[in-house]
Amino acid sequence: IEDETQVSRATQGEQDNYEMHVRAANIVRAGESLMKLVSDLKQFLILNDFPSVNEAINQRNQQLRSLQEECDKKLIALRDEISIDLYELEEEYYSSSYSLCDSNDLPLCEAYWRQDFATLSPESLSMPLTAATAEQSVATSQSSTPSHPHVNGHGAGPAEHS
């Protein structure tokens, strides 16, 4: 014997079925929301983990600084070797019979370090060194004495002008 209710048994079954689908969908949506929250927390931790990011940056800076120091040391050693070789080559050239320079000319290294400021005018002292040197060489070339186009006096010789 069936009880008399407002809804029939088939309608009650459909209602229960629909209610189970809605609850299952709510559970799935809540699970997806939790998974998204966990993913966001992981991403936030990775991107905003400042102590580990700072540590990685400091390690890379240290590596690059040591590499820079090593390169600087090698460059300084190379510069010293080239300077020694250049000095030896200059000595050999100036003592050889092939030298076209006067006996009072200075080697390149001495001419570079020894600047004769007594011949420069007071106006040229306020100019950069290269401009003052260029003015001095122009003034010397206009005089009657033979001149050399370079600061060190070892420029083109008389044979190279013709």
C-alpha cells in the first residue's frame, strides 16, 4: 500500500537523482578550487621566495667577480709581457744600423712618459694633451728644422717622404 503524498514515487526518484548530481558537481568544483589554490601557493612561493632568489643572485655575482679578477690578472700579465717585449724591440732597433732616427731621439716608451712642457705655450696647457702636441708638431713643421710627424720623433724619415 502506497502512502499518499504530494509527489509520486517516480518524481521523488528524479528529485533525489538531480540532488545527487548537484552535490557531486559541488564536490568536484570545490576540489578544483583547492587544486587551483595549491597551484597558486606553489607559484607564489617559487616567484616570491626572496631569500633563495637573493642567494642565487649573490652566488652568480661572486662567480662573475672571480672571473673578472682572473681576466684582469691575465690582462695585466699580458700588458707587462708586451711592454717588456716592446722595450727590447726598441732597444734592438735603435742600436741597429737600420735606424733612421737621430742620436738625440727618444725611444717610444721614454717619449711617451717624458713630455717637454717648456716648449708649450700657456694657452696650450689648458687644451687636452693631444691637441697641444698637434699644435707643437705643426709649429715645428713650419720652422726650418726637419720635423718628424710623431710625438716620439720616430716617424717617416727623409727616404719615406720622396
